[in-house]
Amino acid sequence: MPERNIEFGKFGARGVKGHELVARQLDELVGFVVTPVEQRRGFLARLNYLTRSEHARQAARVAGLTVTDRTIKAWKAGKRAPSRRNLERLEAAYRAVRRQNVARYLLTRLNREGRGTRVEFHPLVQSQVPRPHQRYVEYRHLNVRRWDRIVSAWADGDFERMDDAWVSDVIQDLGSQWGQYEYVSNIGFSA
């Protein structure tokens, strides 16, 4: 059984850890506000999302947005503008709260009542690897039925836990050569 890659890229292979690509794909499925936070429209959309209810305000505080209600009111009225640091906090809080709010729905979509979601693994890029060191890695697909730990770690923003869940719950199911798919060029799935 192969172990995790220790010196990935030593001979020129290129790829990304699978859990990072899964996190990107889950972010795309969530549907964050597209307008940048620096623009007034994007700023107000995020601010309204985080202040529309007391539950949302509490979640925003937990996620790191610690400004007073008076400041928020001044921002909404356009009397004051947030600092760069507060814009970054607003964006981080918005993403964290949005992930938490959407996680349960996304989990239902991905698990599909036990049927799971088909995931495609596109192998790493070996074009820069010298011929004797190249290995045969093919395109693979797998039906993933257990998304609970992966989505939970993603919603919490804990990517170390997400990596562990991805390796133990998904890529080890690829068989004895699962280590070849720890780093990939792309992960594809839709729910």
C-alpha cells in the first residue's frame, strides 16, 4: 500500500492536492456573491447577508466580524467607509457563514439518498518529468457516497481535517494505487 507523497514534484510533476480542488469545487457549488467586496454593490450584498437576522449577526461575530451595530448602520448609509482590514474580515466572515448555511443542503445534494456523486480524477501532469521517472497514471472515476466528513471539514474551514477525510473516505477506495491520486490536475463532479 503506497504512503502519502513526501517529496511531490521532485522530478517535475505538477498537480494539486485533491482536497484543495474539492474545496474549490464546493465553493463554486455554493454560489458566493460574484461582485468584489471592494465595490459598493458587493460590499452591501455581503453586509446585508450578515446582518439580516440576529442569527446571521451572531454567526458573523463568531466568524470574526466584530464591528458595532452603529458602525454597520453608518456603512449601510454610506456615511463611513470600511478600512481594508474590515473589508477582509467582512469577506472572510461572509464566506464562513455562507458555508455553514449551505453545508446541510450541499450534503443532501452530494449524498443523494445514498446514491452518491460521481467524481472524476484527472491525473497529475508529468510533461516535465524525465522519461525513466514517469509513471502510468490514468483518468479514473469513482462514485463517492460518504460526503459527511468532507463537507463538515469544508464548512468549518479545516483543510487538514478535510485532507484526512478525502484520503481515508475517498481516494483509498481507488485501490492499491491510491497514492497516485493524492495530487491530481483536476477533480470533477457536479451535484
